[in-house]
Amino acid sequence: MNHFPNHEKYGLCQQIRNTMYDVYNLVTECQKRYHKKTSLTTLDVKHEQLRMMFKLAFDLEYYGYKNGKREHSKKEENRRYIAISVLINEIGSMIGGWIKSEQLK
């Protein structure tokens, strides 16, 4: 996460990293649990928190940084945010599909 300003290295950047790990761990937990409803709900909430943190970083214009210094144009900031958003949305679609498949059982 060297693409955030230095003052966010242990703030929002760390929160995003921890939430990404939480999402990963919850996916593993959901795979192993027999009753998945609560775990899938928690996974869905963590995913939304992750989405909102990346949106906050965009709103604070952090995608314009590289190695702690502002180096990118608005166009590049937008491109970076869109690329990340597409991936986060894809994960959300997978989680939504998983929740629906569990509801049909």
C-alpha cells in the first residue's frame, strides 16, 4: 500500500489491509461451517466495509499518491479506483451468489 500518503500508512491503509484479511478468513470459515448463514452475513458486512474504505480513500484523493508523494493525475486516480471497484464488485457478486445458493437449500 505504498500508493497512499505517508500519514495514512498506519491509518486507513492498515484498516483496509486488516479488512481484506478478515474477508479472506471469513471465506475460509464459510467453506468449513455446516451452518453458514451467520458467517456469510458477517462476510457480506466485511465486504461492504472494504468497499466503503476504498471509496473513502478515493474521496480523500489517495489514489494520486505513489511512494507517499502525490504523483498521479485525476484521470489516473479515477482509473485506479475503477479498477479496484471492479474487483471488489466481482467479489461481492460471488458472495451474493453464495448467499443465494445457501438460501435455496
